[in-house]
Amino acid sequence: MFSATVREVRLPNGDLLWQNLRLEILCGQKVLISGPEGAGKSVLFKTFAGVWPFVDESQVRLTVEDASDVLFVPQRPALPKHCSLREALSYPELDTTYTDTELRAALYEVKLSKLLSSQASEEEKGLGDVKETPQENGLESGLDRKEDWTMRLSPGMQQRLAFGHIILRKPHLVFLDEAVSNVGKDAAVELYATISRHLPARAAIVSISHDVATLQPLHDVHMVITGEGSEKVLAPKRK
């Protein structure tokens, strides 16, 4: 489903970060990538996405018909400034892409339906570990509520919002770069379980995380980065 061959990846100052990298992800596979700080994990994802400019001879192949079937989710989700809740949840697609019913359902699934209330909730200032009841899914008109969501929501709540977008978009391949780093461990497990229920059956998930203890059991393969420079290797961890 996904294969990448990269000859060289460098930092802006010219230092070698990756060399002769090969990676293959199968349909339906869940792969966790971990390694020390500064090993170039996030740059690796940017290389796969085609947005890292300091790359020599990179070849990335996706066996998907549409680029919209692939989604990259960074640690800090990008959100438009001062927009409606429906725009924030739909971004980067148009706010007309999904129905109100779909948007409300996604918010409920990631325990953010309190945002539909016209009154600010104390949980918006918290870390994203919130409780939800089915009755809250019926709140009216809140999708048109406009805020600067980057400032209004805690980092954990922003990450929950990004998972809500995953539920809506249903990509066949999703890359998660420390995407649950600001929610609690139980919440992280729950969010992964939630998107797994909503993604297509053969969808693949590739995660970068330092929290191996929490996320390793949720993945089929654990790839570990070892070494530095030309000696750096990304390989499955031996059991």
C-alpha cells in the first residue's frame, strides 16, 4: 500500500539525517515508529508527505487512487484563525464537505460535543481528558460558533479535534506524528480504538511516538531508529 525509498535526507545546514532508507507498509497494518529525540522522526514524515525540501532521490509510492485517501496529522494540528467550529473540524476541506449530522457525530466520538454549547466549558481549558454523555450530542447550532480555536482549546483538545477529522475523512492511510502526546494514556488508547472503528477495513496507520509503553500494544509492527548519520537504521524491533 505504501513504499518509500529515499537516498538522502539532510537538515537545512547540510547535515545528513537519513541515508538509503526503505520502508513498506501493508494494507491494514498499524506501524509504530520510535527513536531518540532528534533522530529525525518528524522530518521522515515530512519527506513522505513531499514537503521537506532537503531530499535527494526520493521515491514514494501510494497504491491509492486519490491523494485524499492519505492524511498526515502533526503533533499540533493546523487550524484556520477565528473560524466556525464546522470549519475547524472540516479543515483543510471546505466546511460544506460534511453534513451537520456527521460533524456532530464526530465531535461526540472524540468527546468534544461540549464545544457545541454556546457557553464556554471549563473543560476547554483542560488537558483533553473529558467525560461525555449521549445527551450532549443533541446540542443545537454550536457548529456555527466562531472562535480562535488554536487559542481557545488546550493542546489535548486540539488533538481530539484532529481525530474527529480523521473520523470524518476516513483515509486509507494515516500518519500520526505524536498525535496523542497531549492527552492522557487512557484517552490515547481510546482515541486509537475510535478511529480504528471508523477507518476503512484495509486502512493503515503509521504512528510516531515516544510513548512506546502505551502505543506499542495498539500496533502490529514496532519500528525502532538506531544509530546516527550514515549508520542510522530504521528496522523492526526484535522480540
